[in-house]
Amino acid sequence: MMRIFCVAEHRFDQLNQISLEILNLANKIKGKGTSEAVVIGKKVDAFAKELANYSDVVWKIEDESLENYNPELYIDVLMQLLSKEKADLILIGNTAYGSEFAPYLAVKMGVPIVTDVVGVNVVDGLKVTRYIFQGKLMVDLAVKTPCILTVRQGVFKESVNLNGKIIDSKIKPSKAAVRKFRKFIEPEVGEVDISKADVIVAVGRGIEDGANVPLAEELAKLLGGVVAGSRPVIDSGWLPKDRQVGISGKIVKPKLYLALGISGAFQHVMGMKDSELIIAINKDKSAPIFGVAHYGAIADIFEIVPELIDKLKKIKKS
């Protein structure tokens, strides 16, 4: 039984999906304990109501000075809350925000921290799973509580519906922050977010050349999906970085993952293995991708894909 606090993240009136995913994890491991969200900002009523659908308790911390993210102020108000409400585990998204203030909070609290967590087991004490050596190895770590975990986005998507109560903490920052918010510079946005796609047509070295990517794009369009790629495809410049699937790219869980000419290196497989349906096409019968695929074809993608495109076109016309 654990009391788990989850620090929500939001920007420009939108709740980051990781806020719900860490609550999903909390609900999965809490046992007879509680999942408790903490939302910090200027006006957070709407966020609190949304979070209450996935948590037992939502703690509101509101103040004019909290309108924009500031690690000093976040730590200030979180320390005030956690000095009154004792947490066994604190979950924070492994985002740019979380990666900055989570270690800061761990030092202030004097507790251990594990970053970029992809798995948690509480059967025999708290054990967490993460990758090391640029994703080449997966390790399990035994951690004492209380502790802080930053959680990788896109891993814990299975949710349960709850009806948590919302509590106004009445907490205010105890001092002004040295750091001041000036403006937010929007990052360059890709055409699509593959982590949210229901259908992904992914290409690997077997696509042979960037000039052949439109073939996959045509198939993806007919399936109502998007095109993604393995690391070699991205490194070759055939697709932009935000289309990379894998440990060093994005974790995806689409309804359909169609792998074209992808060998299935460990780093790639760990980014897509939880897809609902995986279909692989590869000329190499010993390709590791067949080890995770639900269906596979040992064939040349340049023979199979045009046939698929023709069949889909005929179906759409009928």
C-alpha cells in the first residue's frame, strides 16, 4: 500500500498527456493506497477536474506567480505540500520540465531518484526498470521509499476511471523566484506526432533509398496512418528526427504497426513492441522483427507493397 503523488504538467491551457500516464502507473501499483495528483498554476480548476477522473485525490496549488513554469517556485510549493502530506513515491514526467526540477526536488527532500523509468514492480519491494548505455541494456533497480521517479512518456497508457476529490491546498510561494519568465519560443513542429497515430507504416534499411519513401507514404495514406522509420532511415536523412521509433526516438503503441524492411534491432523493438497488431515484411527470414510480429511475410517489400496499394485502392472504390 503506497501513497503516490503525481506532479501534473501543463502548458498553454493544455494538460500534457504524461500527467495522465503517471497517474495510470500510480493506479497500477498503489494497491490499497492512493493516487494523488498535484497541479500547480495560476488557474487550475479545469486541469483539476480532468485529473480527478484518473486519481483518488487532486491537490490544487494556485497563485499569480505560478502562471508559468518555474523550478524554484515549483520546489517551494511542493516542499510545503510534502512536508504536510507524506508521500511514499513521487512520479514526474521525464520531460524537459521534469528532468530539470525532479533532481532538484530529490536533493531538497534527501531522497533517491531514478530517471526515465519504463517499468515498475512492487511485488517484493519497489523495483524500477530503465535503460542504460544508450538503450543497449535494460536494468532493474531496487529502490527504497520515499523516492522520486521520472517516467518515460508513451509507456503507461492503460487508464482506469475514478472520481477523485479536489482539495485546495491554500499553499502559496514563500518567496519570489530569482529566475523570471520572459517568453516561450515554440520549437519547430513536425507534420505529425507518431506517438498519437493509430496506424504506422514504418520503414527500415530495406527501403534502400529516400526516393522510395513515397511508396510507404502512399500506403500509409490509404490506411489512414503515418510514416515512421528506424534509426538508420533517420540518420540517412530520409525522414525527419521526429519520425524515429525506438529508445532514442519515440515510444509508439498504435493499433497497427506495419514494418517494412526493418530488421528489428533491440533499440527499435523496445519502441514499438506494445503495438496492438504488428505486421512485418522482410526478405531476411532470420530478422529479429519476426520475433515480435503477430504476422510476418518473408518477401520483398517492393513486390508486396505495390500489391497492397492496388488492393486497398480497389477496396476504397468498391
